[in-house]
Amino acid sequence: MTTKKSPTGIVLLNLGGPATQDEVQPFLMRLFADREIIQLPWQSVFGPFLAKRRTPKVQKLYQTIGGGSPIKMWTQKQGDGMVRLLDTLSPETAPHKAYIAFRYAAPLSEDALQAMRNDGVQRAIAFTQYPHFSCATTGSSLNELWRALDRLGMQDAFAWSVIDRWPTHAGFIQAMVKKIEEGLASFPEEEREQVVLLFSAHSLPLRIVDRGDPYPEEIAETIHLVMRSIQYRHRYLLSYQSEVGPVRWLGPSTEKMIRALPEKGYRHVLVVPIAFTSDHIETLVEIDQEYGELAHQCGLTHFHRAPALNDDPLFIEAMADIVLQHLQKQEVASLQYSMRCPGCTNPRCRQVTHPFQPYQGIPQPKTLPR
């Protein structure tokens, strides 16, 4: 009689999005309560106030793309495709099973952890779906995952390791190049050489950047490798989008770049969502609808977006290879993960709860304020 093997659980961490109109306000409530991305005076009061105030507007935006975010659907497809490949590539750690843990929408961290326990998972990998590390994205998601373990009393239920970033992975770069080529094909052939590539990444509050967050340089690393792959045959720029809340954000903004380009004589623009791995409100509404209308008003002749990675087989292969390399290295996390930002004041930051083997990060002073 053969003993059934415990699956290797791979937790896909992402921001998430409301799947229905009723989920919009709870999504925004969680977002504005997260002090690891937005810090407001009297946050327990102003956070809910801002969430309720923005809910009708955000609901209308989601109505234009079917009523809710498709990010869960795409994440599920990505995870399913990834584990099918991993079962073949790494039979010694098979079976593999993907779980979704969104930061602000269902399924939340508790949902993923309870499903893992029900499935008998013992070895778990927290796999960020943000290619570029930031304390506001991957860091916040991991900290919430560890807090959820505490809330559920499951601190020792799983042996953990973390895939905390992958901005230079060759498969990811190749997949991005493919999407740029697909986007360029939507321009008239005789004007294709004149297209400006506008790489657009999700912005960050400047206070996070100022304390030493690695996000901007990791975005730049990806862009450099992408441009090198296409032999720098197009002009290109980097901008940031999706500012939320009354704080100063990292720029220049994508909106500002779209307004400025035609004034400088550039008429053909391909927006490349460099920090997004699937379609959601930032691509389908903010870029396609809002920036598309702005581009028309500003006099751009052609304005298109490179398709999102979604379930492209090349990207699924990249995801599987990222996990495979992680398993083969037998590492708890990257060396860089243990490097806290010089200005960090969060004692939980860069921790790994119950690592599958000894892991020593930077000592965490207990005197730092939470």
C-alpha cells in the first residue's frame, strides 16, 4: 500500500481585486487600513471615510469591465498551469498545488492557509506575484500571511520558504518581449519604428521610496533587460500610475507623460504595463479607457497597450521555472530579502515564519515602533 504524498503548497500572493460590486467597499476598506502602503492621520477614522466615499466611483469603473476584477480568474489559470508543469519538472516534490492569497480581496490569507491545512500541506512556498519587491506589495502581503498564521494558531503548521522577487528572470523577460512585439504589431508597419515604449508601473508613496525601498531600481533592471533583448530599437520612458489617497507618490505619472509626448512631437505610443502580470482595473480601465481617452484628447495618432501576460504559455513556463529553481537551490529566501531598508521601522519586516531550514536575516530590534 502506497502512502499518499503531502502536496507542496505554493501560495500566490497578490493585491487582488473585488470580483463583484458588493466586494468593492470591503476591498477599499482593507486597502485604506493598510499602514504598510498608506499612512493617514487618524487612519481608523479617515480610512473608512475614504473607502466609503470612493466606493460608488470605483463600482462604476468595475461596471465597465463586467462588474468585477478578472484577477482571480487569471491567477487561478496561472497557478493551475504552473503546477501542471512542476509535477513533470520536479516529480520529487510533486504533487504541487497552487493557492491564492490576496491582500485586500477574497481569497484572503486565512482562506489559503485553511485550504492548505485541509489538503495536508506541510511544505509551503510563498510566491509573490509582484516581480519587483516593495515593502508596500510583497512585504505587506508576506507580513499579512505571517499575521494570519498567528490569528489561526498555525505558526508551525507548514515549513515555509519565500520567492520574494524575480525582476531579471530570463523567462519573465522573454514573455514581456513577446507581449511588446504583439503590441507593436497593432501599429501600421510604416510607423512602427516611430513608436515610443512607455513602460508603466504601479506607483508608490514617496515616503516608502525615501526609506530605501528597492522597487524603483528593480523596475529599471527589468526594463534594461527587455530593451537589450529588443536591441534598443525603440525610444522608451518609464512612468508610474494608480496613485491612491492624499499622499505624495513616485513619478513621473503616466498621465503626465501622455500629455507631454505629443507636445514633443511623438505621436505613436505603446504602453507596456511592466509591473502587472495579468489584466485588472489598472490595465482594462486606467490604461485602456482613461489613458486611451486622454491620448485621443492630447492628439496622439496611435495609442495602444501591450497585452498583459495573463495565461500566455511562455509566462506560465517562466512561473514554473522560478519555482523549480527555488526548490533546487533549497533556499528559504533570497539573500536580498534579509536586507531591510535603512529607514525601516517595522519590526516584522523580512521575517519568515517557521522556515523549512535555518534562516538568519537581519536582527529585528524589539524597540522599533510598530
